[in-house]
Amino acid sequence: MPETLVVDLEAREQEVWVLPRGELDLHTADELEQALSIALSSEATRVVIDLRVLEFIDSAGLRSIVAACRGDGSGRLVLVPGPPAVQGVFNVSGLAPELPFLPGPGR
């Protein structure tokens, strides 16, 4: 199965932005986890996962994001809400209020 997720890392002042694009699922969650590992090992004061251009997320993708938010870098990590189809997964799971979402239009 071809990879349907691209994850870019972008340094912005004292932050590292993690920019997943495409579908975050069982087959692509490792790609996000690798990018998060790199971002969280940096000297950045904050790591931002920007979900605005993510098209799809399943339970494996959700698990990867929740694990990162609850892991070692939890105090440095924030999320930019995704489009309704993505944000709905966080809402239906009941996890949205527990995760460090920035205020935004995707909520």
C-alpha cells in the first residue's frame, strides 16, 4: 500500500512545526511518530502539530497523537485543530478536551 501521508518539519523561531498532510492511519502512523521524535528531541521551546491539512485520521493516528501529548514532551506540545472530519475523531473519542488544542476554526 503506498504511503498516503507526508510529514514536513519546519523551524519557526523557537518552535518546530510538524505538518502532516494526507491520511494518518495504521499504515502511516510511524511516519508521524518519527517526525515527532525528531521535533521533540530538538531544542525548540514548543512543538506544534498542525492538523489543518490532514484529510483523514483513524484510531492508530489518534493513538500516536495522544501518546505524544502524554509523553515526555507533553509540556511543549500543542495541536492546531484540523478540518471537521479530522476534529470529529477527537470529539467522538472524548479526548479533545484533554488534549492541548490551540483555539482555532477547526474546533
